[in-house]
Amino acid sequence: MATFISVPLKKSSEVDLVKPLSKFVTMNYPAGEEQTEYIRALEELNKLRKNALGRPLDKHDSSLEILLRYFDQLSAVEPKFPFSENQLCLTFTWKDAFDRGSLFGGSVKLALASLGYEKTCVLFNAAALASQIASEQNLDSDEGLRAAAKYYQLASGALLHIKDTVLSALNREPTMDISPETVGALHHIMLAQAQEVFFLKATSDKMKDAIIAKLANQAADFYGDAFKQCQYKENLPKEVLPVLAAKHCIMQANAELHQSILAKQNKHFGEEIARLQHAAELVKTVASRYDEYVSVKDLSDKINRALANAKKDNDFIYHDRVPEVKDLANIGKAALAKATAISPPLSQKFTDLFEKMVPMAVQQAMGVYNQRKAETVNRLVGTMREATNLCNGVLASLNLPAALEDLSGDTIPQSIAEKSRAVVSKGGLQSIEQLIRDLPDLMTRNREILDESLKMLDDEETTDNELRSKFNQRWNRTPSGDLYKPLRTEGANFRSKLDVATHADGVVRERFNTNCDMITLLCKSEGELNAAIPSANPAKTLQGSEVVNVLRSLLTQLDEVKREREGLEGEIKAATFDMTANFLAAMEQDRSINEEALSLSQLDQQYGQYNQKVQATLRTQEELLGKVQTAHQEFSGLKQSNSEANSREEVLKKLASAHDSYVEITNNLSEGTKFYNSLTEILLKFQNKCSDIVFARKTERDELLKELQQSIAREPSAPSFNAPAYQSNLAASAAAPGPGAANPTPAPRTVFAQQQTPQQPQPTQAKVQQPPARPPPPSFTPQGPTFNTGPVPPAAAAPPGGNPPPMAPPGQAQGPPYPSYQGYPGYYQMPMNYNPYPMGYSMPYMPYQAQPGQPGYPGAPPAGQPYPGYPQQPPQQQPYYPQQ
């Protein structure tokens, strides 16, 4: 009786995981021990896939363990790599587990760039292998029963998990074997078989009949549900539905059998007989309808013996009334079989090969956090630099501290000399000109990389649109326009950054042109610089005055503020905090990451104190600059003013401003160069990403084109139609063998005359006349009608008296039967009285020509008389029958 259904395995094409994943690792992780470890782990993952899918699997626990370990590793690695069509594109190809015309037959194979698809198919194989292992167990042993129940429940749980997740994992129509309807039906079958195993275990353990009856009744319900799920599926194999129907009846019969034992124990002898009779009817149904698939002889004998004994005892002793089956109390149910919940890890020996690699969600959160952090640092540093530039601008406009150092009026102020030496030490005019010349080349290179990347997407999208318009709905892959939206958004962002950078380069170049002359003057030697500055002695009388000392004190305090800012800038840039642990904890706790709340909280905690210090330096600078401007007004009022003094002061201001501009322009150009170089690396990665996805799309396009071409080639070129009758008859005549053929030619039913010989020309007009003498009907058997090839034997010349041959109805021409000739083209079996020529065409009469060695036909009977040996017919007018 133990007939169990198992699920076949899916087959997968080989996929190289190492190459694309290694490329991602090398692009996103710095070279070193960590990168080497990840690449080694990728090789192990590829080897694990080959062991799980690249070879036949034995029906053993070890094979199932390999499948489950690969599924667990896929579940662990899925959040750590950006598997998608537009990022890390890995195409997995799987064939339908069921052949065409077999269980739930459908599409043969499907290729998708989805790790969720790979996980679904691997889990399906795990369920299939578990069902096969369970079906191989020895159900006569306690250990075998426990193992079978375990594996059937695992298979049921895996199939139920696929049913709930397959559509969201694939985002498109799956193959029939993993469709929700199919895996749902298979889930019910596995659950019913697990419940049956529990029934067998209870029977083996000789548990109470009440419990066994409930287990059997529940198994019958499960098999009934499975039957309902399967009966509307197409292309079912002949054994599935009969087995399910038989198991439903068998489990019901077992439930009735054990419930009858309980009724006997309770002295309800009529109920006992009624239940046994119902069980016997169920078993009889199985034996009569499904004996080919399930044997119930032992169960039938057991029930019949119990029924005979019960009837005997009741007839002679108890005389209890036997109730109707519909009046019997319902048997309870006990569902012990439950689908195993699928929650990785499923393998007992699983260890994550990428344990140190953080998930992509954490990596993305870290990327956004680092961007927020950079914005915070840039804002604080920018605020301090703006304040310093403002301070330098105000002091330069007041010619400080040069005005205090130029009290003699005939030497270079110390501050101007130091600024000149600083400009020369940084490369002077040549270094800044070289940086300016390099920027356009860097910018052009980045634009070319970006344009080339987007052109690849444009070309592939154009080809995809052309093929989509050509094949319409058959071109059933994701449109390139939808797939490339994130890449185009990223490309537009890069282009926007390049446009902003180009505008900033123009501003820097314009500022350099404005200060070029003064920067050139600062680059000269001290003597040339002193000669270029006009001489004057405007403040000689102010040496040692109180206002000069006040200004010098204020300038010293401003320098202290600048140095404090430089220290703060270094501290702000050096401040680091690893948010990985916080994001991982949040992901583990909430299954999601609220990056904004966590990042803002940490940034406020980390940079709040620096923000307060920056604001304090701003307030101090504002207060000091106010005092400097007040003291400078007093200082300017005390100076002796003349044209030479004013000219000298103006030159000193321009020199101080040129130094500040040189420093700022140099910093801007250095940052611009660094920006372009960094952007080049990013754009190269973007280009590689575009190249990879375009290559993957081309590969997918070629495969889809090949499939479409094959399907188009298999389609009929035109709809089926029926050829006219005369064409079929003409073909039959052409295909008929000649006179020398082994088989004789039956009487043709065609309007076309045979080719005439010169000795017998065809008459131009044929008169309607009586048909020629006809031979007796050929002898044939219903199994395979054949014509006699030799002379007609005497026994065949006249039919037996007690079995006359049938005659045609009145008003219809009598003709020979039309048996079908196996392998004889052009002739088909027709009804005995079929007449294709009721209209009576005028045809010429062709006399019969006997073949050598063949006797001639007998002469025709008198007009209006039937052939000898045929039943007498009333005189009637014979319609025209086509002659040969």
C-alpha cells in the first residue's frame, strides 16, 4: 500500500560566480588581507554551488546537507552584494523540473538576473530531494518512519515558503514548476504523506484505536485537499490523481476500521458493522479503480475478516440494528504533520564565508553617513575659512600689518617680504599656471568617460526598443529604459557636478587673471620688489606711539584666532567614528535602518562641541576687527598724507591681497585637481558598471533571440485548411500502384478517367447506360480488410445462404466497401452506402480489360435484375454510377 509521490529535481546551467563578484570586491574594497580573504571566500562559494547543483545527488542526508548549506550561504550573501539587473548582474538559468506533458508541464527553462530566483530554485531542489529521501525510507522500522515524517514536513515547509515568496523574489511570471499554484499543490501532497507516516507510526506503536482513527481521518482530509488542488492542473501524469484518490479512500477506510474497533469495545455492534461495511466499500472502490497504482489486498482481507466476524456475532448473539453510514457520528481529526518553518540557517554545519563583510544596507547607510559627515566637516571648515578670508580682506584693505611695519617708508615691510617668500616657496607663478593648464584636460577626460558610458546605454536601449517593436509581446524582458533609470540618474548627477566644477574653474581663472600682475611682483627678488614699491615717509613721527602699540596687540590677537582655527580644522577633519556597529545593531533589532535619525544624532554628538568653538572664534574675530577699525581710524588721522604715501600704501594693499588670492587660488586649484582625479576613478567604476550591464543585456538578448527564432521556426507558416475533394482524389489516383503491383487496385471513386490507349480513344459523348457486370464483394475481416490477389475461389463467388451481403438502400447506387489499407496512401475507409456523385455526371463507358492470368468478370444480369445470390429488389431505375 505504501505508494508515495516524490518531486523531481530542477537542473541548472553552470554559472561562474568568481569573476563578477571578484571584480566587485576589488572595486569596492582596498587591496590587502581583507580583499584576499573575500576572493578566497568567493572561490569556496563557487565550489559549493558546483557540489550542490553541478553533479547528480544521491538520495542521502549528505546531499541534502550540501543543498541546504548552499541555500544558507545564498541567504547570508544576498544582503552583502548588490545583486540586480542594473548593478551586479548574474544570470541564473534553470530548467523546469517537469518535462512537457508531465506534471504541471510548462515553460522549459527560464534565465533571470536575480539571486532570489536562484534561492527559490535551490530551495525547490531541497524540497524535491527531501521528498525522494523520504520515499526511500524503510517504513517497517521506527527510525525510517521518523526520518520519513521529518523529510516530508521539510519538503512541505520549503514548498509553502516558495509559494509565499516566489512572486516577490522574481518580479515576473515563473516557470510552471515553481508557480504558486504548483508548489501549493505539491505542499498539500507532502503534508498528506507526512500525516500518513504519522498514522503508520501510531499503528506500528499500537496506540489506541481512537487516536489512530483520528490520524487516519486527518490524512484522508489532507489527501482530499491535495486531490482538489491537483485535479484542475493540466498535463498531469496518469499516476498522480489516481494515487491521491486511492490514498484518500484508503485513509478513510483505515479510520473507519479503527473506529469500528472502538465501537466494538463500547458494545455498539451495529455501528461496528456499518463502519466495516463502509470501509469495505471504500477498499473495493480502490481495488476496482486504482489497483494498478495501489495494492489494498492486505487491508481488504483484514476488513472483510473483521466484517464477517462482526456480522456472525451480531446475527447469532447481539442482534443490534445496523445504522446507515450517514447516521454515524463523525470521526475526530488529529493533525500531527506540520510544515517545517523555513528560517535560515537550515544546515547544521553552516558557517558564513563572508562573516566579516557588512551587508549592503549597512554599506549604503555608511555611505550616506559619510556624506553627511563630509557635509558637516565642510560646513564647519568653510565657515572658519570664510571668517579667515574676511579677516585677511579687512586687514588688507587697511594695509595692516604692513602700515605698522612701514613707518620708515623706504624698506619692504616685514609682512610683505614674508608673503613674497611664501609665494616663491610654493612654486610662484609657474606652479599656478601649470595647475590651470591641467584642469581642462582633466575635465575633458571625465566628460569623455561619462559620454562613452551613457552612449553604451543609449545604443543598447535603442536596439532593445527596435526588437520590442518588432516582436511586440514576445519580447518579454525588462525594458532597457526602465532598467537604466538608476544609471541615468547617476550619470545626470555626474554631469551636474562637472558643470558646477567647470563654472568654478572659470571663476578661479578669472580671479587669477585679476591678481596675476601683483602675484608676478611677489615672485620677484627682494631688491626688485623694493624698487617696485613707491617710497614715502608718511608715519615716521608715529614710531612708538600708543595707537601703533594697540594695533599691533590687536593684530597679534587676530593671529592667535587664526592659529586656533587651524588647530580646530585639523581636529574636525581627524574626528572619526565607525557607525557600522550602530547600523548592524539597528538592522538586527528592527530588520531595517533609520539612517537619518542615527546619523544626525551621532553627528550632533560628535561635532556639536566643535561647532560651539567655531562660533566662539567668529564672535572673538568680530569683536577684534571692530577694535582694529577704530584704532586704524585714529592711526590714519595721525599719519602725514601725500600722493607718494597714498601710492605706496595702495601698492602694499594690492601685494597683501595678491598673496591671499594666491594662497586661495592654489588651494582651489589643488582641490579641483584632486576632485577631477577622484571623479575619474568614480567614473571609471561607473563605466565598468555600464559595460557589465550592457554585456549582460546583450547576452540575454542573444539567448532570447535564439529562443524566439526557434519558436517561430516551429510555428506553422499558414493556418490548417482542408484541400478540395478533387485534389485528394487526384492524389489518390496518382499514388495508386500500377497493374504490376503486388496489391490490386480497388474500384476507384473518381471523376477522372484513366489514360486511354491509342487503340481505345475516348468518346466525345457518353450515353447514360446500365453499369457493367460487377464482381462479387471482396472478402474482408473487420480487423484488417484485404483484397484477394488471386482468382476468386468458388466459395467467395456466392455468399453463404444464411448471411447474405448487405444491399444499398433503394435509390442509391450499389458499390463495393471501402476498407482502409495500412500504408496505402490515398484511400480512406468510407461507409458502405457512401456515394460522392449523387448528381449523375455523364462519363464515358470504358470496357473492362482483364489482366494476364486473371479471369474476367461474369456477364451482367438482365436489366433491372440483381446480381445472382443477392436478395431480390423491386424493379427501380438505377441512377448513374461513374464507370471506369
